[in-house]
Amino acid sequence: MAKDRAEGEVPGRFPGIIRWRSLSTSERIADVVAGLIIAALLVPQAMAYAGLAGLPPQMGLYSAVLPLLAYALFGSSRVVSMGPMALSALLVGSTLQHSGLAPSQLTASASTLALLVGGWLLLFYALRLGRLIDFVSPAVMQGFTVASALMIMLSQMGDWLGLEGARGDLIDQLVGLWQQLPELNIGIALIGVVALLLLWMVKRWLPTALLALKVPSTVAQLLGRCGPAILMVLAIAAMQVWALPMAKVGSIPAGLPSLALPLLSWSAVSALLLPALGIALVNYVSAVSVSEALAARSREATYPLRELWVLGLCNLLAALSRGFPVTSGLGRAAVSETAGARTPLSSLFSALALIAVMVWLTGLFVDLPRAVLAAIVIQAAAGLMSFSSLVSCWRYSRADACAWLAAFAGVLLFGVMPGLGVGVGLSLALLLARNSKPYIDEIGRLPEGGFRNPERFQVDIPAHLLMVRPGSDLNFANMGALERFVNTHLAQRRDVEHVVLVMSGVLYIDGAALGALERLDDRLHGQGITLWLAELRAPVRDQLSSTAFQTSHQSRTFFSAEEAWQYFAVRRSLSY
């Protein structure tokens, strides 16, 4: 159990039910209310994000129901709300657009994509790769997110302004919109602008106005976050009064989707398998970062490994219900937290409310303007547009800033998935480059005790002794740097008879580095120089315990650098 907790596996099969039993009546009511509020927000978002993916609006609703039920049973975060998300929907739309599959297959291919995403996530769980996301640089994700937000906004300009819009990369979309500007209907475009302004006003001014009216702060903040639901209600009411000539959502099939796994064809799987890997990574990063960010506020534990397999299950269920890939977004999670969600069971009440809408209320959405859904997507994307992370990266690390810009430019120039690949590839290359140049220093003893670099402190360095301290783990990429460091200092100091590697900063030595250490030992021995070790950490001792290298160095290993120093100080005095 301790190992499971360390790896992020939550104890208990049904965390939500376990917590629900310990709640008071008022807390249970808060859970119910939070679930209903999330459902009100999820309905317009789900339909809008389905449109962003180039899919029918009902697929957004289909994608949410079973994942919400699954998360209510097995999820660990009280605020996570599974369903379509803007960034994930953009990835789905881009993948389907460039898949080469027939347009008639796109809806089925979206479900196949959800199935593959779920499969990748469950594979990550089986291999205990919950921390795989740590290899995706935050700078890359930030650049990728900002560029994707820009692409999301551009992709919605057509519906928002009443035009046909355009697909493709940044240039294609800008050129397409420019060519359609003569066809712009000012009246229809004005409705889209008003819808976006209303969303902005609700978010910016409604909480302040409600607080001025003595409305409780929690209620004011909650209503300020529910702009999409408020806008949808106003738009439906307005369309009952004014029959405006503009694109509408149209008829949405009433009832729940039939359950069936998508038919798998080799052409679809081969076209979608690798893009599904990218979507799986992005969806997992989103879900875990959301739960960790909000859990940190209330000092709650997070369980990334548990979230990994639950997210995989949610995507399999989305595929089963004819939906597309799902994850958790920060916006809905923040609303859930503000609404007072106490357990993951709040998702159960969201699912029940969503089922009621799909069975009895889909007729209300027939006249809902597409411009309203586009405005909802644009507002969500605008919240992702922040260049402050680039400024921070540039000030602290130009390498991270380059990774940020590479992901940003890659998305705009080559497309969403290739752009993510460019950013991740560059960040990994930079990681390897930094790892191949570890911090290594020579150390000497301070007069009052302790060991420091002679370039920074006045230290004692005996002529016959070279003490070297690697500052990172030793592996195939950086062992050459350590060997060059030792060789360079030996060339400058001809009287050295003993080399001590102070390993306090080393927690892992891979096979290639061990082989290099053995060759270094042999080479030094041939020069009449003895190689010693000091301050071996417990993980390294365990690694080396059954090796010939450790056996040969058993008598040449010191517990501390001070012990090594005293040993050679005595030998120096005896030699005199």
C-alpha cells in the first residue's frame, strides 16, 4: 500500500462513495447542487466543443454522460468534471481533418480515436508511466497551448461572424477569412459580437454587481463563471421572439445514444494511432494539472496514477457511447470548486441532469445560433492566451524560451499535432544537451571544515590528491564529460597520485556509466594513480552491491569526504 500511495494510487475502489458516507446532509446537498450547476455549464460547452472538432453537437453530449458516471464511481478528485475540452476538441478536429479518411467516416473515426486514446492511457497505467508527463516540458505545453488557443479562435471566426470559415493552418484560415469578408452580413456578425460581449460582461462585471446587491460572495462568483449557460438561455429565449436569418444548431436527436464499440478498420487505426498518443498525453496533462492545482489550494492529496486509468476508462466509455476523446478542463473544475463539490459523486448528478436534457429538452436547441456556440469557444480559448509564461522563460532560461517558441511556431506553421511534436522533440533534445554537460567541480577543504570549489573559496588542495564531485546522476550521455574533466585536471597537475570521486550528488549510475568508470579505473591504474570513492548514496550502493567494480573498490570507499581527506592528510604527513 505504501508503494501504491507513493506512485499515486488512491486506496479504495470507490473513493466518492466512501467520502459520501461521511458527509453531513448539508454537504450532500452541496454535492448535488454542484453537479447540477456543472451540467448547466457542460451542455453548451459540450455542443460548442463538438462543433470545434467538426462533429455534430449531439456528439459532445454523448461524450460526457458515461465518463461522468465512471468518474463519479472511480475518480479521486472532488472537482474534476469529465467531458469535452476545447484544446482536446481542437486536436480531434485537426487529427480527423488530416487523417485522409472519408468525410462520411469522421463521426465513427472520432469514436475510434476515443477508443485508441483510452487504450494508450491504460497502457501507460499498466506500465506505471504515470509520470510520463514529466517529460513534456511545461514551456512546451505553454507555447503549444497559446498557439492552439489562437487556432481555436480562428477556427470559430466563420460561425461567429456568419461566414463559412476556413480550415487548415494559420495562413489558410487567414486567407480564407479575408476572401469571405465581402460576404459579411453586419447584422449577423453583430449578434456574434454581442454574444461574446455578454460572456465577457458576465465574467467581468456580474460578480461585482451582485456583491454590490449584497448577494453572497460564493453565489456571485459562481454566476460569474456560468456565462455560457446564461448566454444559451438568453439566446434561446431571444430566438423565440425574433426569427433571425442565421445559422442554427438544428435538430438534435432526442434520447440516449446506443452503446456499441466503433468498428475498427486497419486504415482508420493506422491513421489515428500516433495522433491518439499525442491526444492521450495532452488530455492526461490537462486532467492531472487541473486536479493538482485545485487540490493544492485546500491541501488535498492527489493520485496521478489513479487518474491515469480512470481517464483511460472514461475515454473507452466515450467511444462506447459514440463520443470523442474527453478530459477535464480548468474552467469546469473551478466552477465545481466554487459550487462546493465535496466528492467525485457530484459528477453523478451532472450525468443524471445531462441524461434528462438529452431525453426531454433537446428540442430547445433547434434554434440556438451557431454564433453563440462559437462565442463560448472563443471565450474559453481567450482564457488560454497568455504570453507571461514566455516572458518568464526568456528571463530565466533562453533554452526553455526557445522550446516555448518552437511549440508555438510549430502549431501555427505545421498544424496542431506536428507543432506539439516539434516542441516535445526540441525540449527532449535540450534536456539531453543539458544532461550531457553536468556540473562537475574540483573540491578542497575549508580551514574550518567542509568542502568547496577552489574557484569560489580559499581551500586547501594537496598536490598529490584530486577530489572531484559530479553534480548529477551518471549515464551514457554525461560520463564522457566526467572523464574529460578528470583527464584535464590530471594533465595540469602532474603530482596527483589519488583521485577521489565524491558521489554525494549521484543517485543513479546506468550500465554505460559503470563501464566507463571501470575503464577510467584501469586507465588511472596504468598511470600509477588510484581511484577512490566517497559518499556513496544508498541507491547507488544497492546498484553496485553485486558488481565487480564495487567488490574491487570495497577497501577504496570512504563514508564521507572528510574521512577521505583525513586519510590522505595522515598519509601525506607520514610521507614527510
